Amino acid sequence: MTSLKAIAAPRFTETRQFLDTIRTRVGKVVVGQDVVVERLLIALMTSGHLLLQGVPGLAKTLLVAAVSKTVDLAFARIQFTIDLLPSDIVGSEILDQKTHEFRTHKGPIFTNLLLADEINRAAPKVQSALLEAMQERRVTIGNQTYALPAPFLVIATQNPVEQAGTFELPEAQLDRFMLLHRLGYLTTEQEKEVLRRNAALGVRRDGKGAVARTEFDVLGEQATGSSDQLVRAMEDVQQVHVSEAFLEHTVEIVNRTRKHPKLNLGCSPRAGISLVKASRARALIHGRDYVLPEDLFALAEDVILHRIRLSYEAVADGYTSQQVLQEILSEVAR
Amino acid sequence: MAALSRQLAVLMLMLGSLLAQARDQRTATVGMRAYLEQVVLPGTELQPAPSTLKTPLVLRVLKTWPHGNALRYDFEWVGLAPGSFDLCKFLVRQDGSAVTDLPEVMVEATSTLAKDAFEPTEIEPEAPRRLNGYRAMQIAAGIAWGLGLLAILFVGRRFRKKVVTVVSKPTLADRLRPLVEAVVRGDAETAAKAELERLLLAFWRARLNLEAANAADAIVAIKQHAEAGALLRQLEAWLHMPTPPAPTDVSALLAPYRSVTAESFEPIAQAGVR
């Protein structure tokens, strides 16, 4: 039996070390979210945006902060609320009282890693402003257009439980996210490990007083990776071989979502592109310089599920999008 | 005095003109109204005689005025059948006395149709509507509704089932064999090779009883199986690796799958998964 190590591509050694460093560093503060860390790395290396769906308290913010500090990337967080304005994100022109001239105040979007917390709580015009920037990677303030820093990655979160007072992202805007990952609860052992680590945090002295340390305090300020290494990793992803047979599999899956009788809306061509891009990054993370059908099947749920919509009849019959997607993936191999 | 005589003269003139305008329609077509006015008839007051279904003429007294010892009448008449009729035959005295002393007042109802062209039918007495049977009608409507519902629920489904039985889908084995042959011959297109890979995945998914498992988990489990894992890795090297470490002998690799049957897809014991 040929092991993964045996077929690992030697030319990506440096990138693999870089990725291992990130995973180790993140693993020190975040327990049991290996898959979401992998998805985050995929998003980072492919310049795709990531939407994380999960209930509060699953270490989403901690995870993104850990990755940004590890790779030495600028990080900003915006808590989306109903009264947020587009200018609160992209920035605005303000009148300088001293010079009596307008000065551009750049918003928090001018960062490398932006965490848009609870994106579905903001009004649609705010969501549009962010998603437009995500697509074009530049924003216009007044008459001036500014390019966003590179890399620029949005990691948005939404809570699937509390739907009161939220604005559901429309399909066209969901399509801008390369991946939508649904975070689950930890296993019993992982949860115990979280409690053990939390119990050992202690307090942090602050002047004459002290505050209880949090997981954020554990994150070292010193980055272990550099943006150059990230750029190298991004270039390496582009070197991952995609076979014609793999493209056949991808197109087959995407086409089946468009023809499935239980679906009203199938995947856009962007879904196929995202599947290939994400598969290349996953292959690299797993030490390969070529993609395999297993990458496709592993990523299908995160890439496809938010791009399909069930028909009225399927909803009435009690089907879920997950069930239909699994049906499609099973039929592909039938 | 002179003014009064002038007024009387004017009144007389007006009366004269009214008399001059009196209608004297003695001929009319069947069914049309006609008027005879200012007809002076002797004796006590007259009224139309009661009519029957057979009466050929309908007569109505519109107005009556005293006229010396006699009375002056305005009549309206409608002929129901063609012919000449004496209007006085259709009058009776209000006091019930005989009408023998009346002069003839002849009118004529003419027909626009040719003779014998049309004979009115006898009016059939209409049977009274049924007042009972509402309960029976409700029961009948209920049965009809129930039958309609059963037809909607079952007739279409039966039809669809029939269609399913008529269209026979090729089995996985039927689809796998020609692809294996094409690959062994070396004339398989990329699409055929990709489908072969998917069908071999399906083959092992069925054999290892992984059909209910998540697709991603199933592929991991298949790779852990000694025989299936080796096959898949060699297939992957052949199909997906840019530079395979060693050339793949596809004919030898696919030899066991050249004669697969539907039974070959039956699940094997899970003990095979290592």
C-alpha cells in the first residue's frame, strides 16, 4: 500500500512546513477544529472567502485571530448589527477642521484578514458593500478608488439558530463565498481538553489589578510564518496538477445539481471553479501535487451546499440540502 | 261674455282637433297592438268579455266617456289569429244585461306568414318540480366526490409505476463492462475513463456496504480496504498523477472487472475492510 508520505510532492516541502506550523500554532489554542483550520488555509491560499456557520462559542473568532497572528497578517473584526452603515466598513471622507479639507478615513476593510461577525444581522446594503469589495477587491470612497491589501480574505460568520432580526444572504451573495463551512460541536474528549486548558489559564496582571486570562492571551504576538511564505504557498497551489478526469468529475457533479428534480437552483459555474481551486489547495495540504476525487467529495458539501436551493416539493417532503447533495454524490458514482 | 264665447270656441276647436286625431286602426297584423278610439256604443257600460286559450283576439277598454245616452270608448286590440272579428262580440255589459243592440265594429287581423306555414303547438302543462330527494342528491354528490379523490390519489400513481416498470435502467455491471473493454483496448475517451473511475467507486461502495455512508467517508473507507484501496490508488496514479512513479498496467488492473455481473455488486463481509 502506497502511503500519502510516499507520494508526497518533494517540491512543496517548504510550503508544507509553513502549513504545519500554522496548524500546530492554531492547535495550541483551538481544540478539535482540524477541518475548519484546513478550510481556513484553503481559503487563505486560494484567495477565496469563507463563511462559517455555527452557534456562538465555537472559537470562530479565536481561530481567525490565531491564524492571522501566526502568518503575520493584519486582522480586523466587525460585529455586524442592524444599524451598521456601509461607511462603517469601507470608510468615509471627513472634514479636517485644521486644514478645512476632506480627508479619507479608511474603514476596517483595509486589512488582510477581516472577520465579519454575524454578517446576516446587517442590512442588505451593508452586506452588498462588503460583498462588492470581496468580489472586486477594491473600494470607492468619495471619488477615489482604493485597492484592498493583498492578501484580502473575508471570514464571515452567521448563527443558524437566532433568525429573528436577521437578513438572509441572497443566493447571488452567498455564491461569492468560496466555502461555507458548518461548525459542529466538539467531541466529549475535545470538550474536556478545552475545559482543562481554560482552567489552567490563570490571571493576567494589568497595572495594579489583574484580569482572568483568556485563550486570546495565549496567542503569542510573534508570528511564526510570513506573508512571503503565504505568497509562496499561493503560488504552489497554482502548480498542483488537475487532470482531465478530475475536471470530468467536477462538471458531472455541478451538472447534476442543475438537473436534480428536488432542486430549484443548481450550482453556478463559479461553484465548479471553487471546487477545483479548493481541491488544489486541499491536495497541497495533504502533501500531493495533484488533485484526487477524494478532494472533490471532501469539499463538495462546503462548496456546493450554499449554492443550491431545494424545490418547494422537496421541502414539503422533508428533504434537506445535505440529503440531496449526498444523493447527487452517490448518483455520480452510479 | 264675448271672452267666454271665445274661450268656448277655442275649447271646441281643441276638442275637434282631438276628435280629428282619434285613431281608427281596423287592420293590424297578428300579435300587433291596434287602437280604435272614440267609438260610440249605446247602452250601459261595456267591458271585455273573459278570454280563454282559444280566444282569437284580445280586447282592452282604455277609456270610457259619457256620450249623451250612450258611452264613448277607446279600445286597444290584438289579433291572436288571422281573420275578421266584430269587437262587440268580445264585450259584455258590466251590469250583466244582454249586448244584442250593439252595432258591428269590424276589425281584421292579417297574417304575414303564408297560410298553414305555422301551427302553434298546444301548451303542455309543466310537471311540478321535485321538492324531495335532497338527501339522495347529497349522497350521490358525496360518492362522486369520493370517487374523484380516489382517482386523483391512485390513478396517476399507478400510471407512474407502470412507466417505471416499462423503462429498464442498465445495471452498474452493464455500464461497467463496456467501459473496462474500451480502456483495455486503449480507445477510451477521458469522459469514459472518468466514468469508469466513478463506477469502480460505486462497485466498491456497494460491495463494502457503504451506500448509506457519506460520500467523503465512503471513499476513505474504500481506500482502507486492501483490494479496493490498491485498485483506487493505481487508478488515481494512472488518471490523476502528472508523472506516475511507475507505468500502470491497466489491462491487468481491470482484468477482474471485465466479467462483472449484477451479483458482483452484492455486499461482502465488512471484515474485508482493514
